[in-house]
Amino acid sequence: MTQPPSYPMPPAGGLPPAAGGFAPPGPHPQGYAVPPQYAPPGYPPPPWPVTPPPALSPGGQPLASFGDRLLAWLIDTALASIVSLVLFMPVFLVLWWRMFSEMTRTNPDGTLVEPDPATFFTQFFLPMLLFQLGLLVVLLGLYWLYHVEYLKRGGQTLGKKLMKLRVVPLDPTGTLDRRMAGRRWLVQYLACSLAPGLSYADGLWQLWDKPWQQCLHDKFAGTVVVKVSA
């Protein structure tokens, strides 16, 4: 008698996929699940969200985020405040102590000495006014050295260096120079302090500026802030 033809038994995991197809997810012969395969061209996109690539500067470097720039500014501001206190607090305390001692002087009978307006003006008010003007001039000079001369050397202040940020020209073939750094400083620390709220607009401008995420002082100077590895 003629025996019927024998057929191979199907594998334990089910029939193999047809040529050019993909194995459906399911139990694997070894006991673990087969991971889902990517859909071939022409199929719907995957359901999981796709992270967009980071925004890049004209030179191809990632642009700095708002949070990193804010932290760098806070670090620089804290350093400037500490330097100001160390340099000028002793002078302020001496002037204040002299004024307090003069206003609390007493006569032999215990009554307070009436302060002389002319003496008060020449010994306390005028020195305090000159001290404040001198403080302003010295602070402007220190800010210029820090935010212009120091910045143009490598595009970083201490705050930017800690946050791994760098100021670079918008033109990738250019070099950060004193003119660019000076313009950034003039707008950020002088012009924006003249009108209430303008400094906030300057700092927040990067949130909606496209495509380079520039603040107003960046636009005026022709610079962008990028993220670097060191």
C-alpha cells in the first residue's frame, strides 16, 4: 500500500512568517516573548513619542536652555554681590558709625547735642554721596572687566563655565571680540536697567525667539549661547 506523504511538524512557536514578513509577537519556543518588530515603510508610525532633535546654532552646536542660562546668571550675580560686600562694606560701616556717634553725642547734663546742619552735610551726607558715586564707578569697572574683558577670552564667565555654556558669534566664521562682548554688557546691564521690566523682557526673550533662542542683548551683539562639553 502506498504511504501518504509525510509533512514536517510545525514548530512549537507556531508557523514561521511568510517570506518578507515579520514574526508576530507571542511566546517564543525558549519561553520568552518575541519583542515587537518595527513596522516596514508604508505602515503607521510607532505609537510612542519621538523626541525632537535639539536646536542647533549656526555652527552646529546645541543651543543653551533657559534653565542653564538662568543658573549661570544667578551664579555670576552672586559672585558680584560677594565682591561688592567685601570691598565696600567696611567703608560703609565706618561712615555709618561716625554718623551714629555724632547723632548720639550728649551734653554734660545728659541732653543730646543738637546736630549742626552744616556739619551733618559736610561730614556725613556729602561723604556718603561721594561714596555711593565711587561705588557705582568701581562696580561698573569691575563689571566691564568681568563681562567684557574676561568673557571675550574664551566666551565664558565663571557662571557659564560651571554650567558648560559659551557665548559664540552668530556667524560661525567670526570670533568673539571686545565689541561684541561690550554690546552684550551695555544692553544687559545698563540699557535694560533704565526701564522697569525691561530686564525681564530681555531675559525671557529667548523662550520665544526662533531659531537661535537669543535674548535681546544677544540680538544686539550678534551672539548666541551654546552648550559645550567643558
